[in-house]
Amino acid sequence: MNEWERFFDGYAPQYMSEVFTKNTLAEIGFLEELLQLPKGSSLLDMGCGAGRHSVELAKRGYRMTGVDLSAGMLAEARRAAEAAGVTVEWIQADATKFVSAKQFDAAVCLCEGAFGLVAMGDDSESHDTAILRNIFAALKPGARFVLTALNGLRVIRQYSQDDVRAGRFDPLTLAETHTMEWETPAGKQTVTVREKHHLPQELVRLCGEAGFAVEHVWGGTAGNWGRRPVQLDEIEIMIVARKLPNG
């Protein structure tokens, strides 16, 4: 069990109380308008977490598969699907190792769902490249992929040379090392984790190397998605890409 799996297993019951989860309906409306898929289409939700996007898309008639590393988050997702009266295929898997038995009409990887969440001993570029290649392989030719990733522009502006010296921020990789915490009946628990941030052109390069054609680079902060430029201090960047028909 790596640091992120430990964190999400413990944090799962608190996830849906976070403020960034409150705009799910608007986010789903944006995805539907963007993807323009007929009902009954199959979608892959990589790093699905507690299932807030998968469940809502299933309610709207899409065939959903949600993949996540954390058993705790998937338990919350199953409860949410049952409460909503929908069926979702839930798969516990590491996104860097996931191999799909089928191909999908579209895929999403949203709100730090696997991408950029790097184990302490792992190479960040290899980690994220593996996820992109696995998603590419899971898509039908011509299918679209929507990714949101942490915005490197923000952390470059946020951190100081003191943070670099203290090991909180690596300017070479744009990786941030910090402590996550969550409450349990036994008290507060903590774990040290690494998060990889990306520059827009870096995301275009990584997606291109995985085989995608990038169509758009937009601001992607949860609750504020739109067809708009990336803002310097927002949390996430959105990439809209496509697996070319001959891919």
C-alpha cells in the first residue's frame, strides 16, 4: 500500500463533504456538452474516487466504468451508486498498471484522479506517462479524453527558495511534498505525499507522446470549468484530447 492508497482509504468517508465536490452537476453538464455522446455510450472514469462523476453520468444513461486505487473510495462509490439506483462497473486497480479488457467511447481523469499523485519513490514522468498510455489503449479510435491536472504555474508563483531548501518543492519536477491529514474515530491521521504539477505545454507533450492529439488547453479548476484560458493561480488545467481514428 503506497502513501496515496493509505490516505484515500482513510479519507474516503469525508470526501463528499469537501467544497470542491459541490459542483458535480455543472461539471457533468459541461462534459455532456463537450463530448456529445449518445446515451448508452461507454465511458472510463480513471481515478474515479467516490464516484461522483461516474454515478451522475450513469444516472444520465451512460455505461460507466470507474477505476481507482483505493478500496475505501470505491466502497463510497458503490454506496452512492446503490443509493442512486444505477449500475457502475467498479474496478480496484493502479492506474499505472490498469489494462482494459474493452475499449470505451470516451474517458475522463478528473480532479487529481490518479494523474500526478506520485508515490514517494516513483519517477513522476514515468508515472503519468503510464497512466496516459493505459487510457489511450482503453479508447476506441476517435474517442475523446478529458484530463484535469494540477497547475504548475500556480506553485511556481507560490513557493519560495526556502521551500526548495526544505524539500517542500522541487523546481526541476514541479513536485510538491507535503502532509495530508484526516480524522478517524481514533484521532487525526497523517501521511506525507508527493503531487506532481504540470505546465500546459508539458501536458500537451505528454499526451502527444502517449498518442493523443490535443484539441484544447483550458482552465480546469473544479467548479469553474469552461472554454477559457488557464489562469495563473488556479488549481488545475484541463486538457481535451482525442485518440486519432487511425490510433
